Amino acid sequence: MQVFKFGGASVKDADAVRNVTTILNMYKRQPLVVIISAMGKSTNALEAIHHSIITNDGKLDQHITTFNTFHYGIIDSLFQLDRTWLKEHIAHLFTDVRSLSGKKFTGNPDKLYDQVVSIGELSSTLIIDNHLKCSGLNSIWVDARNLIKTDSNHKEGRINWADTERLIKSQLMPNVSENSVIITQGFIASDQNNHTTTLGREGSDYSAAIFANCLNAHTMIIWKDVPGVLNADPRIYPNAVKLNEVSYHEAIELAYYGASVIHPRTIQPLQRKEIKMWVKSFVAPEALGTLISKDAITNTEIPSYINQKGQWLITIATRDLSFIVEEHLSHIFEIFSKHKVKIDIMQNSAIHFTVAVHNLEWRLLALMEDLKEIFQVKYNTNAELITIRHYNDSIIKELNTDRVVFMEQKTRETYRVLLGEKENQKNS
Ligand code: ASP
Ligand code: MG
């Protein structure tokens, strides 16, 4: 059996949904489990709804209407027959959320977040399930929250593998067959108390890998708007090329360094069971795409570029010019972990510890407030972290030279440089 994953871009409007239906019809009579994200940018729209509730800004009803109007438009375009019941079903998903309108919110904002954003995936799968049925496929809609179990760490749920595997094997596996296609949601799960949780933004790839692992799938295919895994972002590098094969190891490295094509946690569940993964284009479904597998041979002749803009460089120094030693470092790491800020690159000298990070401004400012209680803190905004796998010296020479090099690191396979403007430096 195979697991497919369709992301937001692949279901962003009615034509895109029709295309997904066409692709799934190409695979009929094969056992399939299909994981689908929220349509287009609707997770962002739901984040706006969440924000309205938290801030009680009076815009909640307006934001809900925007979300519904977008989905109703797609429904109207997809179906000839009356689909009032489907629209009502989607409207009904907001019942609890609406009841918070006009009130000061006193609950747990992260728990509310999961409750609100999960509506995106629930809505998209309801619509697509219906469209597949109209096309003659025997599709079965399944609520992923009854199968994927996490702890209660809202917004970033950590998988309870034992429960998840047991539920998928007992509840889902018996329904997987050549005669039907299972449709379920990416990104969403639930905790012990059956409260909705989510796996972190862009988490649908990870959901698909969890399903593939627990079902012992033969292959997993991620359908994307690009022909496969490219060696660079084509918006920055017009000459980007597709990689035909990438090993699990290389894919994990690329994802870790920030390549956005795969969610960083996706590979591990596949690797554990040696499940092959393909990244294929939903625009050209017959084309081969990129194969990610254990034995894939990574072509080290082709360098891969990962550009991460909007980095902050934070330099932390002791106030009394004493050396930065282990106890300082462990304290610094504790503060980063408390603020849930991931360090993208770091370097230390006698009295400085320097990191580049990428996160929400308010979070970084709060982090620096804490650091300042003990250390002296300076920072620069707007830096760019460039990572090159399989670099060579001539590539490094060609890199942007009008910027200052804040940090530079080389290992045998990987070159990383943080570039920025000097004038930017601020004291925290
Ligand atoms: N809909 C979620 C997001 O936009 C999850 C995903 O698309 O992978 O972050
Ligand atoms: Mg998405």
C-alpha cells in the first residue's frame, strides 16, 4: 500500500482539487491512504481567527466569514448539485469558536490554537472526500485525531508512538483495500483527553510519514508544485536543478539546514522501516520526481543551496570579561529552550557566545531580556544564513561580497555563512 500527501498548494482552489481527484483516479484499485493539508493559505486565515479571540479585537466574525466564503466558493465551483449540507457542516465546525466571540479569553491560548487551526484540515478533507465520491471513487473519510496521539504539548505535539501504532493498526489497517481510498488530515492529532493537538506548522509531511510507518507502507509520495527536490530555491537561483535521488541521510541534513521541501521530522519514521519516499509534481504526475531512500546515491557533484533570510545574530558576553565556560553555556541553553528558540548556527570565543536564530520578534526580545539579567547582549537583525552542501572553493568566492561575514563554518560536506550589514548592530 502507498501513502500520499497533498499540501496546501495542491488543493488551493477548485481546479487544484479536480487535479487531485484526477491523480487519485490514476491510482484506483491500489490500496491508498491520502493525507491532505488545509486549502491554500487557510491555516494563516485560521491563525488570524485565533488572534482575534485572544485579543478580542472584534474581528472574529469577519475572519470566520472570510474563511467560510473561500471554502464555499470552492464548493460552488466543484459541485453541480446542492451542497448546502456540506457548507453547514463546515460552518458547524466553528460552533465552539463562535461562542467565544465578544468575550475576554481566559483559557490556554495554545490549546485554543489547535482547536481553531485544525478546522482547516477538517474542511479541506470533507470537501475533497465528497468530490472523490462524485468522481466514482469509494473514498472513506477518517478523522486523524482518532488515530494519531500526542502528549498535551499544544502547537508542537510529540507523538505517542505506542498508542498511535496500536490505533492505526486496529482502526485503520482493516479498512485499507484496493476497493477504496482513505482520506484523512495532516497536521492534526489529539492527546490523552482527546483534545485536539497539532504537530507544528507544515506538519502534514510528518503526519504522512507517521501513517506510512505504522501501516508499513511500501512507498510514500509527497505531491508538490515543484518537479521534485531541487538543489536550490528556484526563486533565488533560476538555474536550480532537480535531484533525481537523495539518500535519507542527505535528506535529513538538507531538512535540518532549513530546506523547506521536507519537514525536518519526516524522514526518520520512513527510514526506520526503509519506506521509499518520492517527491513528485502534481502538475506533471507522470514525471519521475525525486526518490528518497536508503540506498539512493546522492550526486555530490551538484551543490545544494539553502538560504535563510531574516536571521538575527545575537552576541552574548559575560559582563566582567570572564571566560564563557560550561556553566554559562548551560545557562544560556536553558534560556533558549525556555523561550523555544532554536539555534541555527553558533560559535564561541573566550568571552563571546554568538548565535544566529530565526523566530518571532517578540519571542527573541523576551529571550534577550532574560539573557540580559546575567550577560551583555548585542544583536543584528536582517542577516542571511546560507548553507551549501557539497560546496567547492569557487562557489564560496562567488557568494555575495558586499555584505559582512558575521560567522563562517566549514565541514567536509557543508559550508555555512551568515551575512549581514554591519551598521545594524543594536544593544539589547
Ligand atoms: N496546514 C498546516 C500549515 O499550513 C500544515 C501543513 O500544511 O503541513 O502549516
Ligand atoms: Mg501547507
